[in-house]
Amino acid sequence: MLQAVCLAMPEGVNAAVAWRDWAAGSGSCAMPDGLPALRRRAEQALVVESAERGDDVRVESWDCGGGARMALAMQFPPLIAPERAAALQSAARALLDAGLDAVRAHARIASLEKSKRLQQALYEIADLSGAELEMEEMLRRLHAVVASLMYAPNCFIALFDPVRETVRFLYFADEMDGWTADPAVEFTDAHMPNSLTFALLRHGKPLHGPSAELRRRFGVPRDTSHGPDSLDWLGVPMLRDGGVAGVVVVQSYDRTNVYDEGDRALLVYVAQHILTALDRRHAQEELERRVRERTRELRHANRDLQEEIAERKRAEDLQRALYRIAELANSSESVGQFYAEVHAVVAGLINARNFYIALLADHGRELDFVYAADENFVFPHSRPIGKGLTEYVLAQQRPMLLDRAAIDALTEQGEIVEIGVPAECWLGVPLYHEQEVVGVIAVQSYRPEVSFTAHDQKLLAFVAHNIGVGLVRQRSQEQRKHAHAELERRVDERTRELAEANRRLVAQIGERLRAEQRLTHQATHDALTGLPNRTHLLERLSAAVELARAGNGPAFAVLFLDLDRFKLVNDSIGHAAGDELLVEVARRITGTVRAEDVVARLGGDEFAILAAYRNDGGIDELTERLLVALGQPLWLAGRELFPSASVGVAIWHPRYRSGEELLRDADAAMYRAKAQGRNRSTLFDEAMREAAMQSLDLEADLRRAILSGDFTPYYQPIIRLEDGEVIGHEALLRWQHDKRGLLMPADFIGLGEETGLIEQVDWLIYAQVVEQIARGGSGYISVNVSPRHFHSSDFADRLLGMFDAVGADPSRLRVEITEIALLEDAPRTLRTLHLLRQHGILAQLDDFGTGFSALSYLHRFPISTLKIDRSFISGLGDQGSAESEAVVRAILALAGTLGIDTICEGVERADQLRALREMGARYGQGYLFGEPQVHIGGGV
């Protein structure tokens, strides 16, 4: 600028200028150079803001805007007049202002260019964090971004783990240092004691300067293993939540002062965006890892579910087959028809293209092939006992599954002589009657691609038990027919009447079986009501409350409806039938209320209705219509049901602040209706609120009783029926209440289950039972285990820990569980029962016969004992029913086949004891043998 001024001045004019500006900086100069005095005068004018008007020297200073200032000193030759000197000075000042504006414009342009490059760099960093690139390629491109902003041929990026205090070099690019970074290797301060990188991490702030000077500043000795010194070294920390998370370093080996404060600030800013990009990449990789892991878990869970479904389907097929065989034993018109029907049943379970039944005859000297269906061999009607495969099974008295190699081996050993066309695979199972082998049922295959498995063997053995009983029954019937032909002719009319009755009975059995099959099918389907849910209902309730409080809405009420004995429907005829009942109930409710009323299903068998009314009797009339509509009979799964419901009503009142309060009080009124006998409606009042308070008081008493240990086990003996010997006791829960005396479980068990306190009560009882076992004695003690315990993974370990703490024998303990525990979380329950069994603690299935009684669970779970429910035992004896006797006999036979013990609960009369002994029951329990007592040892 000064040069331009001097060029514009006449010869002999000298000038000096001093300035202070954000773009041009601060400085001074003079032309020609050898005028130090004139230059000092300009500098002084800049500081003291003075002006001087002499004949030969003129000095002035002025503000240039934006905090900038400039001073000009000019020396004129004597020939120049003062007026011209003043004009020249003004012209010089104008030139200096113009030059300063040009410098500022260039600075602004440079700043904008730099900002543009920075913005572009940040966009590229953000794009890289989401690009599908390998980490190495992403870091290489990040280096290129930094290089676009500053001198950065030598650059490295490192991440710091503050917990492990280690560093990983993610990226390392250096022209002078040939070291190769491995991102997976972690370095500690001990590995790199003389590293400027760790000095930067400890310092936590940017460092700039020659590396030798930085090492002297931080006391870091020279270490050639860390590469050569650089002439200019710039490193900045990457910060996360106020802590150092890594560093970004650039350096120059061939030039000094490459980096300035602008580069430092820029690198600090860019470093944070690099850290954000790295964090985003790491978060994306972690998310992808979790997605892969979750996908793998879901795949495994789906496989387990498919296996469970297949197992349940096989169990259902087997159960249907057993029912069918039982039906055929009574309904088949001839032995031949019975055999053919049995073949069809077996073919529904396994490949039975080639099938035969052989029975011992002539006191065991012959084999009668009473039925055979084979594609390659015609069986004789009978043959003497020889050394065939059938005779081999009879001799071994156990099932045999043989492939071609096994058959050849037995033939070479002389154990068998093969008869007929050689089979590729042969499966034979003995038929029993009263513990004696009476014959063989067999299937075989002539093709290598068709073979039988161990599962097929298990199925055929299970079916064979029932087939054996049916075969003997059928043969006995035929023999009786031939022996009493004359007698049958004499009583032909009576026989026809009995045959008709038997036909009706078989038809009823068939209808019941078909109903059970339909229920089984329905249990695998979900039927939705299509009604609004709780959220929708509460929204409508909130709107109705707001309108009512504002005085703009009609009077309304909330009806809370709960089906009576709905759980009995689910437990007896299946959840699928329960769903159909819910759909029908929903249809009847919506058909009873008005179109503008809101009907919602809250869950399970609970419904709610938001209904407006015009007079006091409107709601009463609505509830009556609802109860009448719901009480109409309906056929469900082959049964005629008469559903009913309990209805609680809460009328709108200004004291209500929300719809939740209305719904809560209607719910309380519904429970009062149930307590009053069901199938009725009840209007909420203050007495119900008092009842709720009593429930809260009982809960408080229950919690205090847990803390004070007011729960005691009462022991009821379990005896062997044949001789009255006590083999064990069941520990029954009792509560010694400080005000109400001794309470039975029915008085508080429901509240305990609802609040979850029953688990703590159980552990108090378990501790006392374990102490009782530790005191010695004989026989086992059984305790009831709530299904809630099987939700805890440490239940078995905690129970076994009690035995270890007192040195007691765990094999004297039995745990009684219900089928609900098996159904809710089968895998966890199975693991828990196996762990307990390994330590000698056996499992007993309580109340058997009242739930699903699924055979698949008896095979799958380690159940040692079935406890037959007292409802079946009460139907035995002199005044008993044939149905109860049939059920008990069936359970005893099933348990005997599976090798499971049985205990008959609720034996209270001598005639029940006689009936159980006649049926072969071994163990029993009930008030006939002894009432529950605090101490073990009372007489029986």
C-alpha cells in the first residue's frame, strides 16, 4: 500500500505508515527505507492518536472501522506549497484506505474458502460414518479429508480406553516411519513410556511445536523406537463426555512452522467430528452384532418351538389312537373287524404297510396269526412254535427293533430261522395281559428306504399295552359266544336290547371322542373378538368425563362384566373352546347395547361397557337385558353350556377425576357380585371401598406374619394301603394369626398369589421342613411348590443350599407341582426338576386328572408319582359312580405302564379304602388315616 502511495507522490516526497487491523495485522514501514525517524513518528501517532501540521512534515491518524486504526507521516520538499501538501496527504490517505479495504476483501475471501473446505470436509466425514466401507478404507478417507484442510502427509489416529488405560492405533500414515499399526493391539503406558502420544493423552489439551521441544517441555526422553523427531508436531485430543477418548496427530519432518493457531483450532473441531464418525461406526457394528445374535437366538427358539409342537402333535395322535383302541374293544362287531381297525390305528402312527398280530395258542405250543396284511408273504393261520422273529420276541419278552444286519447276525448265531421273504427292517413288540406275554404285534419293511426308529418302537410299545387288553377281551368274547350259543338263542331278545344299549354307548363314546378332537383342533387357533381394547375405552371414558364435568354430556355409567366359572371352561374343554365362548359373549353383548355405547374386552374373560342413560332405571334395565342374553344356553364343543356373568356398575359422579377411577370401582362392584353368588349385577357403594380396605389390612397382616414367622407346617401321613405303614408325610401350610387364630390356606392363599408374597411364605415352610428332616426320622416329606417358583432360575440351588446348611438328606424331600407349572415355562421347569432329581429330590404331580393330563408331559418330565385328585376318590365306595371308578382305574393303569407311583388323595371312608385296595392302589392319604398335625409321629 505504501509503495502505491509513494509512486503517486511527486519526487522528493517521503512517507511512513503504521497500522492495526484484524485482516492486515499490526506493523509499520517507510519509503525509502532509510527514514527511521519518520517511521517512529507514524508509530507514535498510531498510539497517542495525535496530528501534526508542519511546513515539511505532516502526521495524522484515523479510525478505519471495525476497531482498526492507521497513521500516516509525510515529509515534503520545501518547494511544495502547504495547500498542495494537504491535498497530497488526503490523496495518500484515500489510497491507504482503499488498499486496506482490498486486504480485508482478500482476507474475507480466504476465510470463506476455508469455511467452505471445512464444511465440505465435515459432510465427507458424516458420509463416511454411514458408508458401507471397511474400517481401514474409512480411516484412509478420513486422512484424505484432513489433508484437504492442512498439511497432513504424516497423520495417525488413536483411540484411548480410560478403563483399561490402553491405546489402539486405528490408523498410521508416515513418510519417515515405516511402522505398521494393528488396530486390534492395545498399548499401555508401560509399552510406550517415552511416547508423546501418552503425554498428549495425559495433558488432555492440544500440543503444538517441534517434537524435541515438546519432549523437553513434558519430560519425555528421546526414544528412536517411536520414529524420528518432527520439525512441527500438532496433536489434539478427541473428547467424549469431558474425558479423553483418543488423539489425532499431524506432523512435518521437512518444514518448520507449518501449523498455526488456525490449524490447531481447525484440527480440534475436525477431531471431534472424526470421533463422532468412529462412535457412529462402532455403534452400527455393535447394532449389527446384536441383530445377528438376536437372529441366532430367535432361530434356536423357533427350532425348539417346532420340536415342542411336533412332540405335542405326536402325543395328541397317540392319545387319539388309545381312545380309538379303547372304543374298538367295545364296539367292534367281530374279531376280524377289531384287528382291521387296530391296523388302521397303528398305520396312522407309523408305517404299517406290512403288519401282523400273532397270539399264543394251545397252551403256548402254537402261534395263531389272527391278522396279517403283507405285500410279499401270505401268513398261515397258525404254526407250531419255532425259531422265527416272533418267537424270539416272545422269548426275550421285550420289544425288538432289527435292521438287516442285526437279523443276519441273529441268524448266524442260531438264535432265529428267518421265515418268508427277508425283511430289511423288522419291529416287534410283545402283547401283555395281566403281566403275561400273550402275543406279538409286528411291522416290517422290505425296502431299504423304509426303516423304523426308536421313536416308532416307543409308540408301538405304548399302543401295544392297550391293544393287548383289547385283543384278550375280543378273544374272550368270541369264546363266550361259541360256548353259550344255545343260551344266547334263548335270551335273544334280551341280547338285542343290550346290543342296542351298547350301540348307543359306543355312539356316545364316539361323539365324546370327536368333541375332544374338535377341541384339540380349536386349541391351536386364535379367535379375536374385534372389540375395542382398554386404551380405546379409557380414551372414550376420558372424553365422557370431560363432557360430564363441563355439563355438556349425558349421564353415563361403566359396567364391568366378568364371566362366571370361565376358568373351568378353559381347564375342562380347552382354551380354544374358551375363545369361542368369548367371541359368542362379545356378539351377545354388542347385540344387547345401543350402537353408540362402547363395548371393550379388557383381557381374559373381562369386558367393560360405557353406556349413557336418560333415567335412573336405564342402567338397571340394561344389566337385566345383558344377564338374560348371556344366560341363554349355547352348544360349545359338543356340550350344552349355560354361561353367566357377574356385572359391576359404577355411575358417573362429580367426585370421579378420571376414567380409571370409574373402571376401578366398577371392577370392585363386579367382585362383590361374584361374592354374592354370581350371575347378578351390583352397584358400587362405599361398603365395597371398605371391603377393599380390609383386603389391604389382610395384606399388611400377611407381610407382618412373614417377618415374625407365623406360618407353620402341619404334617398329614401318607400310608401304604395294603398294611397301613406310614411311608411319608405332606407338609400343609397353616397361619397362626394373632387375632383370628389358625387360618387355612383358603383364607389367604389367593391374596398371597396375587401379591407374590406366597413365595416368601413357601420359603419359611421349606426351612422348617428341612430342619424337620435334619432331626432324623424315616419316610419322606412332600411340600407344595407354587408355579411362581419355577420362574426363578435359582430355585433349585437355593433349596439345595438349605440342606447343605443344616446337613440334611435331600432324598427325603418330595416336591409337589401342578400341571400349570409344566405348561407355563416347560424348558426351565424341566431343567429345575432334573437338577433336583440328581440330588435325590423327586417330583410328584398334584391334582392329576383335573387339568390337561397330557401324556406327553408324563414322558417328558421326571415325574415319580401321580397324586389322584380327591374329586375322583370321593366318587368311589358303596355310593360311588362308575365314572369315578373308570377314571381311577385308567389313571392307575397309565401310571403302572409308565412305572410311576400313585397316591390317592382325600380317602375319608372305609368303603373308599376297600375300593382302592380292590383296584390295586398302593398308597393313600386322607382324614381316614390321620388329620394334619404340628408334629410327626401321630398314630394312623
